Amino acid sequence: MPVRFPEALCLRNLHPQNTAGSAHAQPKSSLTPKKRFDIFDKGVNKSSSSLPTSTNDQPETNVEVNGSSNSSASTVLSQRPNAKVIQFSQMFSTPGMLMDSYFKLSISNGNEASTLFHSSTVENSLNPTWNFPPDIWKNMLLLGPFLLEVFVKSSLSSHSDHFIRLLEIEIDFSHVSFVDEQLADVTTPFPPNSTFLKFADGFYAPADPTGDQLSSEEDKPFQVNPSQVRKSYTLDNIKRLLTAQLEINLIKNQTTEIISTADALIVLGRNNSSSPLLLGLPKTPSGDIEPSSASSPALRSAIETAMFLRTQEVQTDRLRIREMKELILQRRAQLEKSESQRDLVSESLKAARSQLQEDIMSYRKVVHSLTTRQAELIDEMGLIYPIRQSPTIPGQYVILGARLPNSDYSGLDEEKVATALGHTAHLVSVIAYYLELPLRYPIQPMSSRSTISDHITKNAPGGRSFPLYLRGTERLRFDYAVFLLNKNIEQLMTHFGLRITNLRHTLPNLKSVLDAAAFIRRYDDEQRNA
């Protein structure tokens, strides 16, 4: 049998004694407890069997019972013969003073005791309660004896080490007395320092482990004459019995429903004697249906008609419920179909996102390769049309050996200037071609007879084409052509992210474009070699 252990410990009406002796004999109640507790799950004996309560061999106790009562609960509140109360000083003499308390539970082994559990402290209470941890009784096979020690101190004391032992009780879980299922149901006043153990089915008080064991006829094993033993029921018999009971209950429920319907019709006839179902029934002068007509064919017919109408209503409701169920099933099917479609779309979206990422990576690779190739071509064009600083004139640049001032051509050979501008125009147009960059002002490179067009400005004087040479042309149209060439160079610098400081510096600005392309080529080579 599994061993049962308590779930909680409760103390009620804490009251330290202030008497001269170490322990005083208290009067014992002559009442009997409700029951003893069999700890081995054989059930709780709640019979009238009682414990000895007033024997001369009981140890003395100083727990007082406040009055005598015929209640069985008052007996176990006073029977704690193995409890010993320690005496205290006047600091505890004030009645009802709140106290802090804790307890210690030990396993008693003769003169020695090993601590099993040390509780937490309950503050400012005369009725403390502690719950035992669930694992405290794990692997515990002994029922006792256990030594219970309760320590208290005044709540007014600020020192944590002023705890004094109040109770010392030896407990055997196989000798406890039932008090009640709830302590709130006990009407008898609790004696001072009442101790209770809470089990699954109620509260118990520790009893004397040396007391008389129950020896009544109820505790003796039940004996039967073997000649009187009969054969038990079989499984088939029990099943038939249960089936018959279910049928009987069904018939009883139907009968009760018919009687309720008849009673309702009778009440309806009393309240409304002009009801179509009750018009043909005889009535008393007061308008009620005569009792003698309760079992008449007319009443039976009225009941049958009412039941028929009720059946029709039930069938209509069932049909409506069936239609609603079908509608719900259709909507559920639609939802499942929509969910499947959503899953398919989600899967296709994931695949599309994955493909998009791959396309983006491919695009970036293509753009990188294209940019690298463009930089290589532009850098090679810088080798074809090298731009260097003039070795003779500081601040001036030459292109393929032809010097080109910064938009100031006074006193220079017109053909040399036209040749330098022709080289510059050809280099700009080739760079724009490699970059696939349409120039705002298209160039027609023809060496020293190159021209540039303006299709943006309205009402341009002398047509849309302007010469990049000075011989045989107007100075104003030539200067405007050089301006348009510088604007194209600015467009190339903007494409590479370069800032222009002076638009008139034709060759320095163009050299910045070539240097940017060379830098891109060198960076790409370093990355590939790394």
C-alpha cells in the first residue's frame, strides 16, 4: 500500500505559557475524536471508534481546552499528550501579541534526531500555516516517529536571533485523529498552541502513539463462511444490466418530458382558455380545465397536436442547421483552396525572389565587367591622345604635342589651335561612345575642321552648327563652339562623379576624366590579383 504523508502543518492560537514550572498537567477532555487515520490508504475510518482520552498513563501536557463541549472536534484539539510547552519571560505575557514563528521537523532515532525539514518564517501571525514541499517525502518509508519543534519570537523584537522554542511534539503519522475537512468548520474554540496536519481528505491532530489501538469489532478483519460464498457476476451479466438501466433511464426521461408538456398545456389553458388546442375541453366556471378531462381523448389529441407541431419545428431547425453546416463546409473548402493557392503563390514568390537575387548578382557582375572594360578602353584612348603639361609654359597642357590654352587663343597659330581642338573633340566623342553616353551637344570630329551642334538653344545665330576652328569663321561662333565643347567635358566629369572647378580649363578637365578611368582599371587589377 502507498504511504500517505501530510501536505501542510497548521498552528492555531499561539500562546506562550508564563507559569512557574517547566510543564503543567492540563485537564483532559472526556470527548472522543471523530476517527483515527489509517495511513496506508485503506480508507478513512469515520466510524464512532474513539481513542482513549482520559487514562492515567498519559504524559502530562500544558495545553488547556477552553471549556468542554460535546463536539467531536474538541476532543482532538485537546489530545496532545506528547506535546511539551517551554516557559517564557514576561515579554510574551501580553495576550494576543503577534509573533513570528517557524518549525523544524526531524527524524527521531532514540536520543538523536536528524533534521528533515526547516520551514520559512511566518511573521505577525498567531495562526501560521506551512506547506510541505512536494519532494520532502520522496523515498520516505517511515511513518514515524518524527520530532516537531516550533520556535517563536515577538514581532516587536527587532533581533532575528530571539527565537525561542515553543513546542516540542513527537508525531507518528499512523496515529493521528481526524478533526474536520476544513478548520473553518470547527465551532469549538481552539486551545492554545493547537497543532494540525493537513492530509488530502481533511485536517488531523497528532494523537498519542502509545495509546490504545482500535480494537473494536469494526477494525477486525471481515470473515465469511466459505460455504456461503456464491459465484460473482460475469462480464456479460454486468453489460446486460447496464443496458437495461440505460433503457429504463431513457423511458423515464421520455415520460418526464410528456408529463411536462401536459402540465404546460394545462397551465396554458388556465392562462388562455381560448387556445385552439384547448377549445374542446370542458372547463370549470372559473375557466380552468376540469381535472376529469386531463385524461380525456380531447386532451390527448391536444397533446399529440402540440407534440406534432413541436416535432415539425424541430425538424425545421434541424434542416436549417444541416444547411448551415453545408454552407460552413463549402466555405471551409473555399478557405482551404484559397490557402493552397496562397501557398503556391508564396512558393512562386520565394522562387521569384531567389531568381531576382541571382539576376541582381548577375547584373552587378555584368555592370562591373562593363565598367572595367570601359575604363580599359578610355585608358587606352589616353595613350592614343596623351595629355601632358607643357614643358615650356607652366600651367599649359598639350594634347598629342599640340598646345591648347585655357580658352584664350590670342596670338596663337590658328591651325595649331584648330588641330588641338580637333584632337580634343575626337577624344571626347570616343569616350562618350564607350560610355554609351549621349552628349548634349553632338560633335562632328573632322580633325582641324571639327564642328559641334546645339539643338537645345532656340534661335541660335547662324544655324545650329558651330566651328571648332577660327579661320574663315566669326570669332563669336568659334568661342561659342569652344564653350559647348567644355560643357560636353563637364558632362563626362559628372558621369564619373568628379567636380569641375573651372569650365574654361579644357585639357585639365579632360585629363581628370582619363585619370578616373585609369584609377578604375588599376583598382580592378588589384582586386583580381589579391
